[in-house]
Amino acid sequence: MTGTLTPPRTGGSVTRARAASPLRTELRRGLGPWAGAAVALTVLVTMYGKAPGWQGRWADATNMLHVVAGLLAGPLTLAAGCWQGGRDRRRGTTDLWESVPRSPLRRLLVAVAPSALWPAAGVLAADVVCLLATWPYVSGGRPYLELVAADVVAVAALGVLGHVAGRAVPWRLTAPLLGIVGYVVLGFGAYTQGPARWLGPAAEHQFFWDRPVWWFGPVSMAWAAGLALTALLAYGLRPARLRPLALVPLAVAVAAAGLILRLPADEGPWRPDPALARQVCDDGTPQVCLTAVDEGLLPDVSAALAPLNARLKGLPGAPVRWVSGADGARTGDIGLPDARQDSVRGRLTRPDLYLNSAVNWLFSDSCRPGDGTGPNAERASVIHLAVAEWLAPTPDDYGPDPTAARPYIDRLQARSPAAQRDYLARYLAANSCRPDEVPVP
């Protein structure tokens, strides 16, 4: 018996398979995902190796991310984009790609997307991880998200420029050579003098108590994006009579560059922030004052200075306040070393070393040329070392050898507390720039 084949029922409708969009296909294949992963890994590994230096201030974290994105992620993105751009010509598939019923510019935009978006996503992901890792240890201020966004746009723009270069010069060595040249150019631009350094994506600035002017981030984005769009339109617009449209983003880029070049050469876009530079003090005597950006370190610094403050309390010539920061000093103020240099993740890791540094700052005078000379100069230098070692011994793994000062140290330690305070008062009252006035223990 023969049967009749019956088509399956579809409920009155025919399901059509949806073709994947060209953009989605391009983003999923080729070098793009690997480039994004390599950029993210490069930034994260570099930042991890330098974590003690930035994981405590938003300014330090932002600055380090900016430098790493510009000097390392930037050249890597250039090379990856260049290799991706020359792919079709190396494979001989240019004619096949041009047979797609889309305009040349639209095809170029689809093809360039992995070169721009994946590295930018890698930088953004690494930035988010690093900023989250900084969050628990900061005391004041905020992350400069506009600068982070500008770095992401700059990396995307470098990917576009590299892609266009790879299409224009599809030689296999173009990508590595472009990466090397990019590293040299970006590095030279970051450390050169003059306002032009702020055009680059890797210019460094130590801005503990500063904030960027409000327009710098958006203008930096316009500068980088304008250059990238200029290259895209100049290469991808067909027919040739449409290419003058590339002058529009070029004009935007030139205008943005003009604004940046008007910035001061040294300070660039950074301006003092009174909220970050204000003093936050404890209630001790002498007072210990840090800037608001380091307020979280105040308990540790106060504890480290407590033994010294107990000896100085009530003595004539003793400091009224220990201060650290950018604010102007008042009468009786003595500067403090930067506590952040001796701290890791919001904690003072070497209170002994910090105390020793504070003592040396206490006894450091600005002497004029010719001071500190004479027959008693060497003896006075040894006495200075002895007093510093008596008040705050130098850690064994740091500082000068106190052997020459040991006799004076032993004399000071052998005295009664009253005699020690009497000598310390006389020592504070003496002019350390005049060796004859330095009292002998």
C-alpha cells in the first residue's frame, strides 16, 4: 500500500530563519574579540603590578589608568586595528566584500566596528575593575569619569585609524611597525613640554588636590573622534566628489585642538580644588592635619606621631600643627611627608619609617649659602643625627648608619625625663644653620 506524504502543519504561518546582521557577524569573528581581551588584560596586569601606588586616591587611579591606556593599550589597538583592516586584501576577498549591495562607507563602518569597539570595551572593563578596587580605600573626591570616557574614545579612535591604515597599506609588517611607531609617538607626546602634550592620550599629571576643567573631557573626545571620522570619511566616501564632507569632522577636531593648545603648558586642564585641599585635623597637641583627600589616613598618622608629640607637647619652639597638603602654612606649622607614599590600600604600613621622616622634616631648615660651615660643622651634623635617632630611630633597612652618633644618643637616653625635655627645648631654640649654636648633649 502506498501512502501520501503530508507536509507538517505550521499553524497557518511559515517561520523564516533570521539572518544574522553583518555588524553582529563582524563583531563575533576575526581579531576583534581577541584584541579587546588583550587590551583589558594588558591594562589590568599593569595596574595590578602598581596597585600600591594608585589604590588610595581617585587622582592616582585616574592618572595611572590614563597613562596605561595611552602608552600600552593605544599602540596595541593601533596594531590590532591595522591587522584587521588589511585582512580582506591579504585573503583576496575584497571583490567578494564589494559585491555586497551596500555603499562603500556603510561596508567600511561595519568592517571597522571590531577594531574600534572591542579595544574600547576592553579599556572600559579594565577601568571599571580598577575604580571598583579603589573605592574602599579613598577618603574624598570622586573618580573623573569624564576623563575615563575620553580615554575610551581615544582608544576607539586609534582602532579606527589603525584599521584605515591597514586597508590602505595591507602589508603584513604594517601592523607591528605601526604599533611600534605609535608607542614612540604617544610616549614622546606624553613627556614633551608645552601645551601640545595635552593633545595626546597619555599625558601625565600629579593632581592630588586638583580637578580638571569641566570642558576638557568632552573636548578631548571631540578631538580624538574628529580625527577618526575624518579618516573614515576620506577613505570610505564614494564617489570622490563626496570626500569634502570629511572636512566637517576635521574642522571639529581642529577646533578642539585649538582649545586644548590654549591651556597652560604645565598645569594643563588641572585647577586647584579647595574641597580636596582643605585641612582635616585631629584634636591632639600638636595637631596633626592632613588634606581631605587623605582623611582616611589621619588616625594612622596621628598614632605614628603620638610618641614624638608626647615629647614635644608644651615645649617652646615645638610645632603647633603638623600639616600636609597644598594650603598655605601658618606660624607654628611644620610640614609632614606625604602619608600616601608610606601607605597601601588606605593603611600606613610603615609607621616607624613615617615617624623618622617626620622628625627629619621637623629639624630641616632652609639655610643660606655659606651657613653650616666652620670648625663645629661636623659635630653639629652628628648631633642632628643623634637627636633624630633618639626621637625616632631609623629602621634597620633604611637611612644612614647612626654609629657615629651613638655616644650622643647614649647620653640623651641616660638623662632623666626632665633633663631630656630641657635639652630638647634648647635644641629647638637653636639655629641649626649655625653649628656653634647647636647644643651638645
